[in-house]
Amino acid sequence: MFTKGADDFTVVELKEILRQCGLNTSGAKAELIARLYDHDPSGRWLSVGDAEEGAVGGTNVDKSASDGVQSLRELELLRREKARMERELEIIRCELEATRNSPRTMASEEERPTTTMQNV
């Protein structure tokens, strides 16, 4: 048995693993990988048998599995960053809306006092 990195799998292979786990097989490659990590954070699904056998599973823990765990951590950080950015965007939208709806505090051009040059 050998272990592949998550990005080494084709979409077809990922969907087959998801099918074997009883999980949803729709979505982009990154979503499929994320779904597999959500289901099995240890990354055991990364261990595969011969391509001809199509076996899934195994307990080999090597550099690729370690990379899988690292990828899972990075994915979680990206999810958190995305959520934070979405919250900040919503705050900015609310502030913009409040600014648009607030009465103007600056006098219009007609109401401003005009300054004239005085002879010295």
C-alpha cells in the first residue's frame, strides 16, 4: 500500500471514496476533499491500495498522511478567515447604508457664507 496526497486524487477517485463512505459526491474537487476530511480528519482515506484494486483504507501513516493533516488545518484556517471576511463585509455594508441614510451635516453650497476679499 502507498499513500497519496489529497491533490493527487482525481475527481473520479474522490467521488468513489465518497460513495464508499456514503457521502454526497457533488461539488468541486476542493469541496470533495474537504468533505472527506470532515468525515475522516485523520486522513486515513488517503491510504489506497493498487489502482487496479481500488481499495480504500489502511493505517499507514507517513509524510503524505502528515501533509493531509496539515492541509486539514490550513483548510480550517481558510474557512475561519472566510467567515471573518464575510462578517467584516456585512459590517461595512451596514455602515455604508447608515451613511447613505443619515442627513447631511454639511451645509449646501447656497447656505455657506461667501467670503469676499477686503481691500487692505
